[in-house]
Amino acid sequence: MVPQPLAGIRVLDIATLFAGPLAATLLADFGAEVVKIEHPGGDPVRGHGAQRAGVGLWWKLLGRGKKSVTLYLGEARGQEIFRRMVADADVVIENFRPGTLERWGLGYPELRALNPRLILARVTGFGQFGPYARRPGFGTLAEAMSGFAAVTGEPDGPPTLPPFGLADGIAALTTAFAIMTALRARERDGTGQQIDLAIIEPILTLLGPQIIAYDQLGELQPRMGNRSANNAPRNTYRTADGGWVAVSTSAQSVAERVLWLVGRPDLIDQPWFATGAERATHADELDAAVGGWIGRHSTEEVLTAFEQAEAAVAPIYTAADVFTDPQFRALGSIIALPDAELGQVRMQNILFRLSDTPGEIRWTGPPLGAHTDEVLERYGVDQAGLAELRSAGVIR
């Protein structure tokens, strides 16, 4: 069996809910040993969102490939065991409010004294310093403050938030990248370092040139619904059988193909058709042409015609559609896994495919505390000690 690329990297995940834990999940997918340290009452994500027979479904995704250990870090005995675990860890991921670890005597100077090679990734809403640092911070606030909500929604409607953890997901990907960067730096100089990641920042970068445009031009991007200021036609359109498709014409050649397809080559000859930005100023006319043609054809007819014309189109899917799509099936984007509590679970597969060390999902999110005895025994806690800790509520 080929060793996974992160085999031998030990991660302690003491974060809760989404951004920090998802970063740890991504590391687990490629072979890191991730020990999920949960409060004896369980990570809040276990009770967040959809449940089946009292089992949290989000946890099955977020906890996959991790070992679940219960340990109360707010108690001296829990802190002492955690220090032992830190001594041979490579990475700790946490998202407590700034100052919490320090109050427990577990700040980075103390942890680094135990293990100079340790990387501490701190994922919070607003970062470790500044006037907002101690505020409660969630992805929703990042989606608001970054400018995302201000440009999302219909022109005459309110700012719109996404119905899922967008900022948290972006922060998770960034955290995983930051950890890999720190691990690479450690290969060079042999020492770890602290990562300060504010959830408000990664989504700000992904919003593109808005900051530069305001700096240089004083321009603010308006809400445009599904349209774009950079090209047209670009929208969602309803088909004759009630389906929806999305059309993009970021390339000039594609825009021309779309207009030929819908029977309006006359528009191509208009002077304003020459660039995406100029086409965007005539979005009403272009949407009428494209939307009218799409509205007279079934979804299958639309997709077939666009494919034959080499024009960019995609159906608007629900989760149910993702399960049956042949491209997702070919890629293996959804994988079925055995689960100790639910029998079998289908979930999203790993994010990308490496040709030689492809990664794998070793198991789904385990029951609470499933690995407590196994892991704590490694750090010198015998059966009598486990019983005492359970009696005191330090572990479950």
C-alpha cells in the first residue's frame, strides 16, 4: 500500500463547528492522524443541522478520518493530558476566542516550550489582535463585512447571505494551505510557528478586484442578481419543461456561438457586441434573445444544442441531481462509506486526485469518544486513570 502524503503528521483538532475542523478533515483525507478532542458533551456540530435517528449528519462529513477523544480542557487534569499530547504533535488547530488558551496556561509560548516543532493554527472570526478580536465571530459576519453580501442579490433587493458556510469553507481551505506552508517551512529550519487566520480575510481576497477598483476608481460593485458587469449573456434561464440552466459567455467566441444558436446573429454585428463589458450594458436585449429561445425548449434539448454548438451551459442542480449526474459519477465525486451508526453514508469525496498518493476517506465521523481509551492510553493513562477521569467528567 502506498503511504499517504501526510502519513506521520499528527494533528490535534480542538476547534469546533466549521472552519478549523474542516481544515483538519482535509489533512485527514491525505493521511494525517487527526485526533479530534471534543468536550465530553460533544462537538456542537453533532447537533447542528439535519439528523437521522439522533445522529448528526454534518458530523459524519466533518469528523471523517478523525479519532474522537473526549477531554475537558477547562480542567487541570484535562490540560495536563493535553500537554502530553502536544509534546509529540505536529499541528494543533483551535478556534477559541483569543485569550482562552492563555487563560488555561496553553498559550503558544507554553506549548512551544513543550514542542518547538509545533504549529499552532488559530482560526477566529477577526484574528488574534485588533479592536474586534474578542468579539464572537462566525462565517456569516465575514460574508457581511467582506463585501460579499453587498454585491449578492437582485438590484432592487436586500444584501444576500449564502445558505451555507461559504466563508467558513474558504477559511478552511486557506487554513489547510497555511498549515502545509508552515510544515514546509519547518522542513527548512526545524521549528514550528503560530498561524493567525481571521475568517474575514480569505473571502475578501476571493471577491477579486473590488478593493482595487474602489482604491483606483472610487467604484463600488452593485448587486446585479445573476448578471455580470464583465460579460453578457450571463444569467439563469428557465426551460420549457420547468428546469433551469446557467449560461456563461466569458469568452467572446462563446458569446458569438450562443447568439448563432438562438437565431440572433444580427446582434453579433452590433458595435457594442465586441467586448464583454459592452455586451453587459445590453443585458436586457441579450437575455430576451437567449431566454426566449431557451424557454421554448426542454432542458435536455437546451443542453444538447449548447454542447453541439460548443457553448457554455450547465443545468441548475439540487443535491438530488448531483447523485445521478454522469460527470460526477465518472469523477467519483460522491462516495459510499460504511458507518457504525447509520449503516452506509454517501458523502462528498476528497477534493482532488493525486496520481501517486490519491488520499482516501478512512472512516466517517465516529461516535463521540470512540477513540478516547485508545489515544489516552498512548499518553500513559491506564484503565484506573480512565475510570477516574470519567467519574470526574473530564472524559466521557
